[in-house]
Amino acid sequence: MDKLEQIKEHAKELNLNYLRINADKIVEEADLNDYSYQDILIKVLDSEIGLRDKKAQERRLKNAGFPVIKKIEDFDLDFQKSITKKQVNRLLEMEWIDRMYNLIFLGPPGVGKTHLSISLGYKAVEQGYKVSFVTMDNLMHVLKTQEISRKSKGKMNRILSSSLVIIDELGYLPITREEANLFFQLVSALHEQASIIITSNKGLEDWTELLGDPALTTAVLDRITYRCELFSMSGKSYRLEHRKSLF
């Protein structure tokens, strides 16, 4: 076995995937550029760290469960004036996650609530945070089946271990008293353990009707709004205003 093959074998055993794949190129580049031994080692180690960071980000992105990727650069602040560029830039600093603040985006369909929440979640993933996205309807299914479904149990474990949990479309579908209790238990479990983003077409004053119990609603809102920024988003539907047609 020649030395290059030996390097690749050692790299494989040590899980140094960049070195294993690129050993030939590294040696060739070092010869061409007269790299010092220190330069070669730094280059290899930097590349290994970069590859691991990339794979870790890909895992976080996959586990986040975003239905689509929405980027903040594509959010039209000229169309949706209920939130300012300064506020968006402040949110992108992610200090609110470190301090376990929650965000609530309220408003009718089409005003950008989901776009904003996914965009912030995507940026959080890029910055190393564990994120979980779930619609309220799917969350109810996961909560009710976690004891009998490995898939639901896995999803719940990811939610509970996340730094940011995004709950989308609260209020679009009716929920039962049992589901409201399960939702309260989840909010209690996440309280001061993670940040929560909630999007809803219902004003906070309508949550009592949604959850079906004034005391339960008070307890949920007490925990969610303890550290919280509330954004009431108004205006026309972006999708309707920018509707595409085949003809």
C-alpha cells in the first residue's frame, strides 16, 4: 500500500471525510504551491471543519421540517408595512432566541405570516440553532399519536429538543377540548426552554373560543406572552394581489 492509500485508510478510520476524498488533490496542490507542513495541516483541518459544519446544517434543515424554503430576502416589506426593516433586522440577530422570547404573527391569510416565520427559522438553522416547524393540524396529530407512532414520537422529541419551535396556522381548524389540553401541556413544556413562533388568523381575544376554556386560554397566553413580541399584520393577500395565470 502506497502512502496516499495509507492516508486515505487512516482518514476513513478517523472519519476525516474531506481528507479521505481529496487526499490526492491536497498533495498535488501542496507540491504546486510549495505549502509548508503547517499550511497543509491548517488547510486540511479547516476543510474538515467546514465539511462537518455543512453536514450539520443540512441535518438541522432536514429535521426542521419546513414545507418549503422561504428566505427573508424575498419578503416584500414594501407590500407588507406592518413590520419594518429595522424590526426584521433585529429579529435576524437571533438575540430573541438566546433570551427565549416568543413571536406571534397575527393576521388574515396571505399577509406573510408563514413566510416570515419560515424565513426566521431558516436563518436560525444557518446560525446553528435547532428548529422545528409544524402546522397546528399536524401538531395535534403528533400529540395524539406519539405514544403509538414511532414517527410521531420522533417528531415530538425533535420539537422538545429544539431552540425554536414554529407553530403555523393556529385557529384555521377547530380543535377539541382534549387537543386544547395537549396544546397547553406542550406550551408548558416549552416555556422558558425554547422560543416559539405562532402564526394565527385569530386575534388573542378569540383564543378563548378556539381553545374552549377561559382558564386554559389564560394559562396558555400567560406562558406565551410572558416574553413575547406581537405583530398584527394587516393588508391585502400577497398571493391574490400577485396571482399568476396561465393565460
